[in-house]
Amino acid sequence: MSIAIQQTRSSLLVCAATARAEMRRTLAYTIEVVRWPLFPLLYYVSLYFTYEAAGRDSVGATTPAAFLLVGIFGMTLWSSAIWSGGYAVESERSAGTINSLFLSPASRGAVVLGYSLGAITVFVVPTMVVATGLALALGVDFEIADPLAVGVAFCALLLAALAMSYLLAGAFVLTRRANMFANFIQSPIYLLSGMVVPVDDLPRVLQWFAYIFPISAGMDALRGVLLTGATLDEISGSVMRLVLISVVLMVAGQYLLERVEHAARNAGTLDFE
Amino acid sequence: MLAIETSDLRRTFNRSRGLFRGGEELVAVDDVDLAVPEGMIYGLLGHNGAGKTTTIKMLSTLLIPTAGSARVAGFDVVADERSVRRNLGVVLGGDRGLYNKLTARDNLVYFGHLYGVPRGAVGPRVDALLDLVDLGDRAADRVEGFSRGMKQRLHLAKALVHDPPVLFLDEPTIGLDPAAAVRVREIIAGLAREKTVLLTTHYLHEADALCDRIAIIDHGRIIVEDTPAGIKSQVGGDRRHLISVRGNLNGWTRELLGNLPGIASVDLEPTDDGLTTITLVANESAASVDAALRALHQEDVEVDAVRTADLTLEDAFLALTGERSE
Ligand SMILES: Nc1ncnc2c1ncn2[C@@H]1O[C@H](COP(=O)(O)OP(=O)(O)OP(=O)(O)O)[C@@H](O)[C@H]1O
Ligand SMILES: [Mg+2]
């Protein structure tokens, strides 16, 4: 038992140290400081005018302005998770640090999660600022019944993004050309997870995809608590589904990560670009 | 106790030539047996492609052996890889392996955390190591701006951050200027007794000065294992005598010299100025050289100069492995 506690503790420390290192690495580039506010802002503006052009003035129970505000939050969360945690092993490989990392006894999973958390921390503040500015400018009405429910929905969405990037981290190591793969799955998730259009408006087959991505449940929950005054009770179904799928993805990701590391050490390709 | 122990350690690779083209097997490490006692600096020498890095990678859990077994600090490198990693510091040659966007200090702090150094101990330990490798005044600079030698020294500090009992140093002085190389050698020598060091290098004077024992690996196999002095004596002599003579020597004179008692080898090399340099490796130095000079005199060969030099590890290495490399 005490060994398990010790291991969890050391994994948390590794995760925190990696998050700090990832934040420092990211902020070393000036462009990143500009990119993070611009990314949600530009996506928001283009989607907003797409809705305008389509002549839609309501989305479900809310307006496009309000719907998209939560949407861009999910988009930045997902993008930063995929390009940090999902891409972690690949970044280590191209930076030439993968041997140094894998020589250490640190939990690889903790490192991957640290990458995601570091990148997400860097984006959260600018996205909040942009979202607040847009909400004020466009007069978006929030309807919050329970602040605790907002916290729960936010954490659930975070968990979903982490779980999906965790699964990808292992898969990406196999390809050794992860950026091509990451590029082409980044956008479909915007569509399939209800970030840019409601899942209900998608064709039936695509809705099934939405169902297996935990992020879409997180988007539902977050929209509910922020825009239509949903209570903890009302979002508990979505949150449970999200947690369940996320746990499955994490376990699969852990298995994949271990298998892939073993395969690379077996083939002698661990440090090959 | 043995700090490093291998038995029939073997690693093969598939030579990849491209999609759809069948690979052929390449034996990089061929049934290697090593037994390195604690507290020793142990050299692993060999030509390019001999299998040194592959051996180090297997011992450090980066590569899984194809066959055989290995233990480091008492732990099996396959069955107990995490314990091996905790007890091991590794420097892989070259200037990759550090986070370029982080400062020297942040790099060491991060690796300290990866190795589970207690939180309160990381800072002081990192500062001490930066001073040890003379990077104290560059601690707050990003690694991307470092020279190769500075990166190499930072690598050494990184390998020491968790104070491991065993160190693997793969060409730790590659690309260093003479002063920096001397400094790194001093640091390595300072680690002796306290830690076990497995060192590879192509600078054989370095191996001679630092190593307690040396294994020479050739085409994946250990061909000699001994102390540096022992390796030199295996070649048959402890001194080289260089005799310059006028004109060319005939084969008969060469044979005559080779048959003299105490002469281990004879090598003839004509020089540009019409002289020939005879290199004799001799056991009983004075007497053998005397005999050689007398023999040359009898043959009416005019001797221009005689010089004596200690046999270097390099001479022994080349004699044992041949001058080829891949
Ligand atoms: N990952 C790999 N895939 C295929 N072949 C490899 C791999 N790693 C090493 N080899 C081959 O194994 C052999 C031994 O290589 P190794 O790197 O161990 O040599 P070395 O003794 O360290 O040489 P050097 O002094 O040049 O560093 C070489 O023929 C090399 O091409
Ligand atoms: Mg090598």
C-alpha cells in the first residue's frame, strides 16, 4: 500500500515538473504568446460569421454567439492537449532528448500528462480573457445555477482532453510521423465533439462517433452549466459517461505506451527520427 | 560485488534497406562477457561500429538484448529495468539529449525530478554540479546557445544529478578542446572508487590514464581484457625503438632483426629523405637494441639516429585489432 502511495506521489511530482518544463519551453517562443489569444479569437470570428451567413440565429436553446463561446474553449483545450501530450514522445524524439527521458525511471504516463497540463495552463488564461472580451462585446448572457457544477463540468472536460491525448501519445510513437496524423485528426474532432455545431445536427452515423469521444459529453455539460443553468444533477449523466470512457481510453493509452516503448527498444528504433 | 556483469550478451539488428526489401541480420554485439567490480573505471575500446554504444544501450535499458543477460548495480536490465535506471547515470556522446529551450539549471532540475531526487535536495545538488562542471556562471543561459564542450559538460552533470553508483560515459570528451578535455578527465578521475565508471573513448591516451582495466571489442566480440599495462605487454614489448638508417633495407636484414632474441616485432618504413625507419618492439630493451645495432653494423648499414619511446596503448590497440575500421 505504501509503495502505491509513494509511486503516485513520485508520478505527481514528475507530472508537475514536466508541466513546468513544458510551459517554459512553450513560452520560450514569442509567437506562442501571440498565438494563444489569436487562435480562439480567429476561430470564433470565422465561425460566428459562418452562422451569420447561414442565417441561423439560434442553436438549440442558445444563440450562436453563446454556443461558440463554449465551443472555442473546447477547441483550444483539445488542440493544446493533442499537440503537447499527444505529441510528447514525438517532440522528445525530434528534440533528441528521448534517450535522456527514457533512461530515467520516471513514469512515462506522468510525463505525457505533464506535457498536456503544461500546455493547457499556458492556453487557459488567454482563452479566458478572449472569451470574456467576446462575451461582453456580443452581450452573451450566462445562466449559471450552480458554480460547483461549472467546476465539475470544467474538470470533466479537462479529463476528457487528457484521456484522448494520452491514447494518442502511444499511437503516435508507432507512426514516427505523428504530425501528419495529428494534423488530420485535429479538425474532425472539432466537428464530431460538438465544438462548432451541435452533435444533434450531424448525420446519424457521425453522431455515433461523437458518442465515443468523451470530449463531446464534456462540451454538453459545460454548455449546460454555463448557458442554460443546468445543475449538478442534470449534468451527472454526461459526466458519468465521460469519466467512464476517459478511464477506458487512459487504460488503453497506458497499455499502448508500454507496448510501444517495448517494441521500439526491441527494434532499436527508439531514438530514430 | 560486481557493478556490471554480462553473460553471453548479444544484439543483432535488421539492416533496413527500404520498404519491401528483405533485411539481413547484423550482429552488433556478439556474446559479450563483462565483469566489472565496484569502484573501477573500466574502458571499452574499439573501432567505429565495434559495438560499444550498442553494449552501453543494452546495459542502460534503451535496447533490449537479443540474447544473454546483464546486471547493473545488481539488477537485471530486462526484468528490473526501473531499478537499473535509478542506479545509473549515462552520458551518450554528442550534443543532443538536453532541452535546448531550457536553461542549464532548469535542465538539471528537471532531470533531478525525473530521477526522483527529493524536492528540497534538487536545488543545492544542481548548484554544486554546475560548479563542478564549471558552468556556474552560465547556469541561467538557455542550452541552445551553448558550445559543444559546454553541452558535453552539462551532460556529465546531468548523469550525476541523482548521485548514481554506476556511470556509463560514451565518448565523454568527444569534441572538447584540450583544456576542457583535461577538466572532464579530472572530474572522471575524481569519481573513481566512489562510483563505477564504464567509459568508451577513441582517445587511447585518455583510456590509458583513466582506466583500471580495459576491454577491447572488435566486431562485437571482446578480444582482450586486461589492465592497460597488461594489454601493452600482450603485444610483446614495453618499448619501441626507432632506428633511422640510410638507404633501403633488404628482406634478409629484416628477417635477421626479427630473429634476434627479445625482439617482438619489426616494422620498416621508408621516409622521404632517403632514410628508412626501423621500428622494433623489444622486451629486454638495452640488450636487444644493442644486438640489432651490431647486426646492422655487420651488414654495413649506416645508422643515422636511434630513438626510444614507450609503447602506447594506441600501438597495442592497433597491433591487436589491425588498422582497419568500418
Ligand atoms: N539501431 C540500430 N539499427 C541498426 N543497426 C544498428 C543500430 N545501432 C547500431 N547498429 C549497428 O551496430 C553496429 C555497432 O554500432 P555501435 O554504435 O555499437 O558502434 P560503436 O562501437 O559505438 O562505434 P562508434 O565508435 O562509431 O561510436 C554498427 O554496425 C551499427 O551500424
Ligand atoms: Mg558509439
